[in-house]
Amino acid sequence: MGREGVSRGLLVAVMVAFALAAPVVAGQAPGEKYIGTWTGTWDGAGSGDFEMTLDKAKDGPLGGRVAVGTDGGNYNANFRTLSFDGPKMTARYDFPLDASAEIVVTANFEDKSAKGTWAMRPKGQEGDIAAGTFTVTKK
């Protein structure tokens, strides 16, 4: 086999490898690469610890939860909604310390860190009652 035959064979092998790998990458839901626990701090109307966990049940949607330390008491909450557009996440959860409020969280992820904002709003409304920022790193 001459150089031309070896080059064609190598090209075919590389194309087959990419074709086989494409479904794995294409099958990954948005945000799945950020699954794990992220810890850091929040500030705004106070400050404290902030832990966000993103997970996915087998064949289920991406989900998540937070554990937040506040001056008014620590709390845990599950995301009611969660979506990703590339590295940008948007999530909402019911605020456990006030049943009439929800928290909207947005974040921009990098490989091992994320920065974002949070806003407390009356449920179903757009006006912020309080807002701030947070930073986290992947555990």
C-alpha cells in the first residue's frame, strides 16, 4: 500500500471516530457538563454561604437545589425551574423563609467556577424585592 492508500485509510479512520463520537456529544443535554456541587458565597441584602448542586436522574431532566446560609436562618430549596443556554443558567425556586416570594438565580459557568446574580421577587411578578450576586467553585 502506498502513501496515498495510507493517507486515505487514516482519513477514513478519523472520520469514523468523529462519527461515532458525535452522538455522545449531541446527546448531552444543555448544562449536563456542569453537574456537581458548587460552593461559595452570596451577598446583596446580607451575605452568607451558598451551595448549589446540579444533578440529573437517569433519563430525567436536569435538576438542582441550593443550601443557603442567611442572617434570618439557613435553608435548603429545590429548583422549580432550571434551564441552560450554553454556559448561562437560569433557575427559580420558592423562598422557604417567605412563602409569598421566589428567588431567581442566573449564572455564567466556566469549567470550575461560576458567577451570577440572585433576585427575590413576589411569586409570579417581575419586580425585585432584594437582589445581589454570588460566586461559586466546583467541589
